[in-house]
Amino acid sequence: MQLQSLAEIELRDAVQPLNRSAPSNFVPALRSPALCRELLALGIIDPALSKVVLLSGKVLGCCLVERFAGGALLSALSVEPLLQQRGGGRVLLEAVIQAARAARIGQLRIEVSEGDASSLLTALHFVRQETLHRLALLQPPSRSLFPTEQFDQVTEIAVEEAIVALTAQPSWQPTPSAQPEPLRKLSKRLSAFRLGSDDRYATLLLDKERKLIWTLGGDSSLLAQLVVYAAAKHGAAFVDSLRDEDPAIEALCEAGFTKLAVRAAYVLSLESP
């Protein structure tokens, strides 16, 4: 068993175990080499913290690590069953933890399916922090919420303007990957939309290529309509990592989205006592 950093491996080899384990009903979980290359260039994926594990020269496990203010997110983790039986998952996680300590990272966060890898994470002193939801549009959106002739009420705005609008909303509950810093890094990839007036509005950020609503928030009575617009006009079909108490979940379900999976966020503090 051999460990290497992502920087030492061909990206097409590194993403193979990630894609083999990706759920078929959640397309954004797939990572192409081109996407990873873009995220590396933007400084979102950290190539030194991200690790792969090899057996007989073949990559059988990978962990992608994204940096955010105060910590890092293990945004994708997968180990082939053959290697998992030999403790490859633990070896991979321990290598990431060691690299994070050396880099003086304050905390590590990982989001996994409910019950998935919880015993391993607990053994490595990760603590469950919160419940998250993953949703997808499995049917046409509820266009009765937003008749076609009214779609022109939505305006496309700059990503920075959307960030300002979202941060002004007390109900906005972004997870680390949707905080202002990573959103700004992703600005060329994202499109931003707004519905409503200055004092009553909803805002949404969309990765059109991946059909992924990156984050959303605002007036609950307008949010479902904005989601329908994004789905009908721009193909939005997926949302990930919404906190259990996030009011956007209700708006998404009203717009026609379905809860696909309940997930759990675990956090490991690396700060010295």
C-alpha cells in the first residue's frame, strides 16, 4: 500500500475510484479530470492535502480536500472494496489528517451519507456536527408557481452582488463550500439570479454545467418561484449540503424537488488544547 499526494498522480487515475462510488441519482458527485483541474487552478482543491492510496501501482482510493477559512473540507472520499478490507480507508484518512496538522489547519470537515463510515470517523475522533440534505428534481418543476409570462421578473446579477444579498439574509445558512470566499473563487463558473425588490427578494447561485444549485436564500414566498425559474430556464436539478433547519428545503420541495439522502457532517478539531 502506497500513499501519494494528488499533485503526484494523473487526475484521470485519481478520480476513477471517486466516480465508481458516486450515486447514479446525483450527477454532480461525478468528478471529471477537467473539473478537478479547474478547481486546482482556482485554489479550491489543495493538491498537497488531497491524497491517493495505491496498491500494486494502481490508484484504489482518493480523498479530495478543499480549503476554506479556518479549515478544510474532505469533499470527496472513496476507497475500492479490495483496499477497504485491508484498512485503506483509515490509512488514507490518517494521511490527510497528518498533512492537515503539518499545514496548521484548524479543523477538518467531511460530509457522508447517514451511517456511512461513521465508525471509522468516530475512531479517528471526528465528531458529528449536523444533519444535511441532498435533493434532486426527479419530475418537471411546479411551473404553476411561476407562469411562463412572469419569468422576466427574474434578473441575472453579478456573483458578488448575489453574495452581498445572501449575507444580508438572516435565514441564509451556508455550509463551508458555499461561504463567500469559495463563491468568489468560483465566480466564473457560477450564474446568479434574483427575484423581488430591494426589501423582499430571493437569491440563487447556479453552476449551469453541473446543473447544481450551489446556494440559495431569501424571502421564503419568492424562493420556490426562483427555484422553478432556475429549473425551467437553466436546467437546475440538484442541490447538496443543505442544513436540516434551512428554510430553503421547504421551498425546494414546493418547487418539485425530492429529498434523495440524509447526510451527516463530521468535524475533527486539529487545534492544540
